[in-house]
Amino acid sequence: MTALFQTTRIVVVGDVMLDRYWHGRAARISPEAPVPVVSVEMDEVRPGGAANVALNLAALDVPVTLLGLIGDDEAAGRLRHALQIHDVQHHLVVTAAPTITKLRVMSQSHQMIRLDFESPFDAADATALAESADEVLSSASVLILSDYGKGSLDAPRWIEAARERGIPVVVDPKGRDYLRYRGATCLTPNLGEFEAVVGVVHSDQELLTKAVQLIQTLNLTSLLITRSEQGMILVRADGSSTQWAATAREVADVTGAGDTVIATFAAALGHGYADDDAARWANLAAGLVVSKLGTATVSARELRAAEGVKNGVLESEEALRSYVAEARAAGHRIVMTNGCFDILHAGHVAYLREAASLGDRLLVALNADASVSRLKGPERPLNSLRRRMEVLAGLNAVDAVIGFEDDTPEYLIDVVRPDVLVKGGDYKSIEEVVGFSQVQAYGGVVKVLGEVENLSTTRLISKIRAPQDSSTS
């Protein structure tokens, strides 16, 4: 399978950190003070800050070189080791300051406290780091500046060096002094960061006006502003804009989401996508990463799966396989059912709700039009496969739908290997359900759910046609 974003190389420069997590149980209150006692059971480390941006690129199979400042300490060694595991090339300059470390104490997925270990870097260290610009940018397709306000970035020098080579510069900004980013290609602030610079925004029109003013002041090409549950908006120098709704199924943690956005956006730009297409990819990635706990990344496989689902509709077998793999990686229990679903009625809705309650994701496989005709007669279906898929995908209970050409879904069952296979109707036993032996063989569960009395597509069609039939007899 070809890489999702085939780009030469992306260079990331910025404030690298070590994110450290102590996981344990908090079962009692300390007798010394009214605070929980956490019995630490696991010590986890992850690269954070600019290093997490680099990890996101590596997860997307994009070659990346990371530059930043560290200390001469144990944390630096652990950071280097973690980067090496993920095949991230790096040039980390050792300074007198400690490696920036954020320690989070976690209990049952809840953050109890965060402890930060850091001291400001000297301006001379940032200048020394920027001396690498000529060498590292010689083979770069995009430069990312990941600014966390810790002093690692001589932003004007990096931007100048990139502009001289015609390399796009994407910046994750910090603070209120955006003038140091003048001449960059695109800035990716969240709404709060944007408002800290331009003032509170009261409407979409005001946002656009202030965004264009900022773009002109800083000589940018665009601004990509993330707006939490409102998704994101890309504003260009000419005043045009494109918006995307948030795609997250559920939000577990927004930590590091900005890193995922800038990494994916830059990767897509480097691949040759237009800025609006690059932002669309970034929005998809953001929706995936916020469903994960802690500083996380999105893999190329997960992003392919998200791209393959068009408003809940899986467009191909490859999209199905990616979707299933992503669900398995997330530890989700997959429920699968199948049928014609020609005219959606209350019985279908009740059945699908009950099916969805048996797991984390409900996948519905729909007989293609020719298959429905063979099973139901030449006058069926009344609605095309595309329309049936779109209707089902619009239900809250349904997570994804896919069509199949055969008369039975046996092949798809082999592909999905659902944890639960469900059918509705008047089956006398689960052994009658197509796919029973397949699912039973690998330890899955087959269930037959009841149907709503006197409700079926065939009965509905008969009732609709009855008056016409009687009038012509």
C-alpha cells in the first residue's frame, strides 16, 4: 500500500518535552492531608511538545527530522530512546537547562495532578539551534515551527531561511507576539489563542474580518483556526474561507490535539494537496486523536479508515478493512447485521437500537440492488443502494454501512469477524442465521432479536398498493 502522504521530508523545530505518566490506583485518602494516595503501578513516557508533532508525522509514515533543546539528564536519554523507537531523526542540542518534563499522575484514566520540571532556555541556545537551518532545510518540503513559549525557537531566522528556499512554513503559535511569525505560510492557533491576539470574537463575520487583518499584518497566506466542538476554519488572505464540522465520535482528551492538526496539515501540504484539502485531512485526524487518552498520535491506517467513511458510508472493501482495524486497535466491540432495509420503518429503528446496545460500533451490511431483486422480486428495491445507505448512516444507532453484491454477507463476515452477529425476524434458532458457523468458529456471538409486530417492508408495500389494486380489479 502506498504512503498516505508521499513527501520528501518535514522538518520540525520547537520546544521538545518528555511527557511522563504515573498510573496507579487511588483507593484511600492520605492521613497526612486531604489528598488521595496513588499507588503507582506503571511509569509511562511519551515524547511531547514539538517531539509529539514529530511522532504524529512518523505515525503518518512521513519522514521527519526534529530539532530542539534538551538538558544533560535522564529525561533527555528517555526522550532520545522514545524518538529512536519511532524512527524519528533528531538533532537535539544539549544546554545547561533541564529537559522540559511534564509528569502526570493518573488514576483510572483521570489526571490527579501535573508536575512540570523546566527552566527557561538561554536565547543563545535558540540561536545556536537555528545555525542548523541551512543544512536541515536543504531536503525539506515543509517546515513546522512548534512554539510552546519555552525559548527554543528563533522563529524569524527559521522563517527567513525557509522562504529563501521556497519552503512553506506552518506555525503552531504561542503568546500574543505574533509579529515574530511574520512571513510564515500558515498559523494554526486555537480560538482562544487567536482571540488573545485580536480580541474576543462575537460572530463568524467578525472572526473572518479579524483573521484577514492578521493575515495581512503578518504577510501570511492563511490561518487555520481550530474551534473545539465547532471544528475548524481556514481563512485565506483574499478573505475566502472554508469550514469543517468536528468529526469526533466522543472526546476523551484534547491533550496534543494541536500537534496532530499541524502535523497532518503540513504532511498534506507537503504531498501537494491544496490548503483546503490539507485542512480537511487535519480535521479528520483531530476527530480521531481527541478520542484517545493523553498525548497521542493518529496512524496512517486510522486516517485512511476515517477518510473511507463518507458520512458513515464505507465506500470500498479497503475502507472496511481499515475501519475494522481501527476499531480493533481502539478495543471496540463490533456488532454486525445485514439486510435489504428497503423502506426504513419503526421496526427497523427499534431493532437497530437494540443491536447497537450489544457493542461499541454497529456495522450494517446492505444487499446491493441486484441482490435485493433476486431475493425480493423484480419490483424491488424501491430505493437504490446509495439512498438506503445514506438513510441508515443518518441514524444515531448506526456507526457505518457498506453494500455487498452477493445474496449473503458470508464474505463480509470473514472480513469483519464481528464480535456479535445480529439478525432480526422470526428465526426459530440462531443456527438458521447466515454466518452462524463462521462466527461460532472464532468464538463470536450470534443473536436473533425480536421484530416489531405487524411491521415489515413487505407489509407496508402491500398496504400502499392495496387501494390501487382494488380500484383496477
